[in-house]
Amino acid sequence: MSRPDETNALPPREMSGEATLLPDEEVDAPAADARAPAGYAIEGELGRGGTTRTGAVMGTPSYMPPEQARGDRDLGPTADVYALGAILYECLSGRPPFRAATPMETLLQVLNQDPVPPRQLNAAIPADLETICAKCLRKEPTRRYASAEDLADDLGRFLAGEPIRARPVGAIERAAKWVRRYPAISSLTAATILALEAGVAVSGYFAYATGVEAREARRQKERADDQATEAKARRAEDARHAIQIDLALRARDAGDLDRLGALVADMRGEYHDAWEMGHLRQRWLWHGFPLRSFVGHTGKILSTAFSPDGRLVLTGSEDETARIWDAETGQEKVVLRGHAWEVRDVAWGPDGRRVVTVSRDKTARVWDAETGREPVTLQGHAGAVSRTAFGPAGRVVAWSRSDNTVRVWDAEPPRPR
């Protein structure tokens, strides 16, 4: 393909093949169309094939770039590229890119409209060739090929089956062109869209608010249902408790201690600690177990424990002693002396032959329950020993609240574990 000499580029009028350019001074001023762009005079009709008759128009409107149609004097190689693109367009589609009833209307199309894509007129046109043509016909000179040589290079790539450099106009660019072309309509459209979006936003807000209120109403209903269910269950429990109290009082009045004890033991939950239950338990104990007094300690009794067979009672006191009593008669059997401070807790061994006592003197002592012989002293705590018990295999467990430790000993011989 031959390269045009860009230093001697042909004006678009000459590229059309039929037009003749006339300087402004050679055009009869009165004959010029007052609507023509600055620097041009137009008169007469379009000739056959969409070109102007000689002497009627300074350049062929269908092939004229927008900057020339506006009257710009400083035209460069991109104006030639536009004219070549217009010729290519007509070769592909069979019609020029712009053609109207009058030259003035054609120029207005050149200035304000985009040509119909060639593939809409002829679907057989290759997409790359359409893209090359569209790049030549861009309204902005800077967006066209910089020169006819660049155009020839891209056409060569198309013919060789290589990727072309031109790119089709994107949706964003088409939208921007439409906005620039129709500012009033685009402003109205934008305002309409904003109004619609505002309406959607307001509707969405009210829908959300309605949803929140509905969810809150459901939660309140569920809470009310739960409260009603709990109240119903509570009324049922209260009724059951009232029936049990009535039956327990009847058993008490009838002297049926077994029935009274069973009803007291069957009391559940918070009712077990109600004042009326305390009253019934006290009555049950008084009637079922005659009161015994254990007299002998000179200080407050701090702890008690029954022997495994229930026949003996072990007590610990502030008077630094522990004592073993006959549970039936209240008679003192054995006095366990040896602690240097109050006896805080006592426990029976599982065999009923040994007992353990702990004291604020930081010791635990194991005694023979029958003879009260010299104790085995278990030491190791750094503070007062608070609680004790026998563990598996006869081991002694002791806990000190003061040093917050638990110690386990073998009762024979005494050594910490």
C-alpha cells in the first residue's frame, strides 16, 4: 500500500473526487447561507451521490471532519485521516457516513451525530474493519489515527490477520458522547434516575423499618408466650405444692410419720426451702425422733457426726475437746483431749472404730473411738484446718481455708501425700 506524503496532504474536498475548494473571498457573500459555520459559504443543492456542485460549497460536507465544519483553520493530518475514513465507510456500507437533504443539515450531522455503525448496514463487514473505520471518524482529532501512515499500518495488520491497534468505543464513552450531545435530555434523565433512586431508597428504608417493627413485634409476642407458659407452669407447681402441704398436715395430725417424711422429702425446688416446709420438717423431727440433750462441753459445739451404725454421736467444741456420746441415751462415752485450740470439724471412719478431728491449731488427729487412746497427729498445714473426712483405704483428707490446701495422709504412719 502506498503512503501519502503528509507534507502535501490533500484537503478533504479534493479526496471526494468531485469538489473544488474556493477561498472565502471568491464566494459571493450575499449568496452564502447565513447558517453556515464560520469561514464557509454554502448555496445550491446536493449533487448526485451526495456531493456538491462546483462552486456551491467549500468542501464536501459528507467527507468533511468536524473541526473543518466548525471553521477551524489549523487542520492537520488527522483531517485527512477523517476523510479517508469517510471514503472507507462509503466503500463498506454503500453510503457516506453523513448525508442529509441539504448541505447545512449534513454539516450539522457531522458536528453533532455519530455515523451509523457499518455493520448495522452490512452485517458481512468484519468487526476489526468497522473498528478501524470508526477510529478514523472520531469527533476528536486526538482520538483518530495520528497520520495516514498509522491508518495504513492498521489496515495492513487487518489484511495480514494480525491484531489491530484500534479498539471499539466502549459503553462509557458512548454514554459520555450522548450526554454531551443531548445535555437537556441527559439532565432530565439524570434527575429522573435520582428521583427513582431516592424513591427506591425511601421505600427500602420504610420496608426495612417495617421489617424491624415486625421482627420486634414477633419477639415481643414470643416473649409474652414464654411468660404465659412459665406462669401456667408456675400455677401448676403452686397447686401441686398446696396439695402436698395439705396432705402433709393431714399425715401429721394422723401421726403418720412415714407418710409425713415421704411428703417432705418429695418437695422440689424452691418449695423445699419455704417456711411451711421448715415447719413440717421440724414437726416430723420432733414427733419421729425424741429430743436428746448432750451435756458436757464447756464451749459452743462446732461440728457433729453420727457413727456408721447411728448408735454414737461425735461432737467438736470450742473447748478444745471432742466427745463421743450414746445417741439413744445422751450419755458421754469418751472425751478426746489433745488439741491446743478449738475443734472445727469431726468425722467417723468407715469401720466405726476410728474418728478424726481437725483444729485451728493446724493439726488433724486420728483417735480410737472406743478407748480414746493417744492420737496420731497429722501435721503439715500452715493455717487452721477447717474440714476433714476419711477417704478410700482409711486415708484422712483435711482442708485448710487459711492456706487454701488439701492434704491426704495415711492414718498409720502419718506422712503427707
